[in-house]
Amino acid sequence: MAMKVTAKKNEQVANMIFGSIYPHYLSRIEKNGRTKEELDQVICWFTGYSNDQLNSFLKEETTFRTFFENATIHANEHLIKGVVCGYRIEEIEDEFLLYKQCRQMEKLIDELAKGRKMEKILRQG
């Protein structure tokens, strides 16, 4: 049984600083032999940001709220499915869009850490 997102949980995530979480993503994938370039490629694919934009978010203490509100989420985001941290992505309600997008991005990072091929992670064809 997948967990339910609450407004409180959504707010907690919204207020987290992207740059304080990013190093955890990075160490997780590097432990599994993947690179920062690959991590950035996955995040940029999902959010529509350039590497420069991504780097400025990392420097500026940007919250996840700002990070996702300004993103142009990839048209193939609906292909990102499965369970992350006990939440089934496709069952997260629309009112918790920010939380959903955060978990979708984490799912891509999970796949990267697990050694999945880049074209599969980037949902190409």
C-alpha cells in the first residue's frame, strides 16, 4: 500500500533548499560509478534547465518550490512511474504537483544510480 502525500509533506519539500539536497544525489550516483555530468543531464532533461541555470540554483539557495515552479517539465514525464520512498508516483494527487515532480526527479536519479542506460532514463522512444 503506497503512502499518501499530505499538504504538510508537500510544504516541507517545497521549502527544502535544492542546493542542500543535490550533494546527496551526487554522492549516491558517484558511489555507483556514475558522474556529475550524467546527474546534471538527467536533472536538466526533466526540468528544461540549462547547466548554467542549474549551477545558479545550486549557488543561490533556491527552494524546491522555486526550482519546480520555474521548470519546464519534460513532455514525457508521464512515463516516469514506480515507487520512490514508499510513494507510487502515478498515484500522487495533482494538488501535490511539486511533491510529485520532486519524486519523479528522484526516480530518474535512482535509475541512474542503479546503472540504467541513459536513453532509458531519458524516456526516449
